[in-house]
Amino acid sequence: MEFTFENNMQIAPEVVSRNSNDGTVIVMKMTDDNFFYKINGVAAEMWMKISAQNSNLGEVIKEISTEYNIPEDQIKKDAQEFLNKAYELKLIQII
């Protein structure tokens, strides 16, 4: 799926996550307790921003770029890969 910067995202209702002290996020679907996912780095930061509120992808990218002084183009590329996988796993929804 090709995400646009206007897309609003939310965590799927059947997904729970927990932030650890080291910045890692552990994610699990309640409908499939055989698997959990460990997210770290910029992807973890993106997950936390999406889970804190229904987030616009463009706003999340700008926030991360500003906070970590990473070029937006690099974050866009990484975000596309991460969000494609999260969407494929039905961890996130477009609203």
C-alpha cells in the first residue's frame, strides 16, 4: 500500500502495545497471541506518536524530523517500509 502524507493512522483496535524503558515497543494482536513484535528506533517513535492519537502521517514525519534532526526524505522512506509491514500485519488502520 502506498501511504500519502495526508493519511490518518490509528492502531488497530485488537492491538495492544507497551513501551519499555529503552524506547522499544512490544506489540501484540489480541486475536493472535502466538506472535508479538518488537519495534525500535524511529519506527518505535512513529508507533508511539500514532498510538497517542490518531495521527496524520505528514505531521508525524515532521515531528520526528525536528526531534531527531533527520532529513524528512529519509524518514519518509523508512516510514513507508515500516507502515507497509504494519498494515500488512493488520497492526494499523487508515482512517
